[in-house]
Amino acid sequence: MSLLEQIRFNEAGLVPAIAQDATSGRVLMMAWMNEEAVRQTLHTGFAHYYSRSRQAQWKKGESSGHVQKVLDIFLDCDGDTLLLKIEQTGPACHTNRASCFYRHLEGGDWLIVEDPLK
Amino acid sequence: MSLLEQIRFNEAGLVPAIAQDATSGRVLMMAWMNEEAVRQTLHTGFAHYYSRSRQAQWKKGESSGHVQKVLDIFLDCDGDTLLLKIEQTGPACHTNRASCFYRHLEGGDWLIVEDPLK
């Protein structure tokens, strides 16, 4: 069975992919991949995702330069989630923060705990 | 705006939640929450998820005892993914492994890199 056949894409043909900084262990973002995005990621060694809003595949950092070199890929027990170990160039988040998870729950609200890079 | 209103649940009323070991930084699993699972997680301090196959909310570890104490919760920039910092009791995976991500890509196939606990 090919490696792609073991990935359980959902009814929309997508699989969630968690990007984690390979060095710090920080979770950077979660995005979706279609089969073509997985292929392009494997082929190029850089993370490609599928934008559900734009309905198109994209290379992460293609316009910003904030690319993600993929050092390792893990598949979970159910085969329906990927975990990418990443070497991130620049901030991962489009808000110019290192991680998209820059708000945490405190005092009953989502508190921003990380400022954008200058 | 309440903290729940800032979470963008999908068309099925669910949001993906990534569970990460708070100490080691290891990503343990990804599961889904509905609004009630988020409420129960906040209310009890232990992770609750929503099973899409069983169409029911469940407390992680309710039968196995492998519960997840939630130390911190992050929300991503789009508001559509949660990241939980977890203190895990026992293995997180139903296969008796510490993490559900126990297979990685090597030589064109998914290679198991972690054995189940005895």
C-alpha cells in the first residue's frame, strides 16, 4: 500500500497537518493538505497546504518567503492527521508572530501573549 | 464577546484540538471538540473531546484512566484550532503508546518508531 493510500483524507479530500518547530518543539500552526499538497511537500521538501477559502494548493511562504523546510513527517494512529517537523524561516503566522497560537485563555478571555515581530 | 464565541467551530460544530505534553513538548494527539466538550474541559480542567464516529462527547481517559489535565489552552490566529498543554496520565494513544504520532515517513513508507508500552 502506498504511503498516500494510508492517509485517510476526509470527505473533502483533506487531512489536517500540524507544523511543529523541530528544534524548539513549539507548535507553529495547523493547516490542511489535499493529496496534491502532500505530493508537493514530499517532492520539494517544503510544506505545501490547501487553502479551503481560496480552494487552491499553496506553498507556505511562497509570497512572504517564510517557508517551512520539512525535516520529518509523522502519521497518527487513525491515519487522519499529519505532524510535520519543521525548520521555519521567519514567522510562521501571517500576523508576523512565530506561532499562530499566540493567544491563551486567562481570566475568562483570550489574552495575546506574543507581539508581532517588528 | 465570550471566549466560546471567539472559537470558530466548523459547519459540523467542531474545532480541532491539538494535545501537547506541557513538559516534553511532544505532540500527543489531535481530536475534535464541540462546544459542550470545550465547556466540560474548562469546567473540569480535564480534556473532553467529541467522537465523530460515536457522535458523542467523551472525557479522555474515562475508561482507561489515561486522563489529560489541561494546564493551558491556546487559540490560533484564525480562531479555528485549539492547542492544549497537557499533563498526561499514562499513554495518550489507544494503542498504548505515549503519542498517537508513532509512525514516520522513511524509505517511502510509514515506519513505526515507537513500540506500545508493556
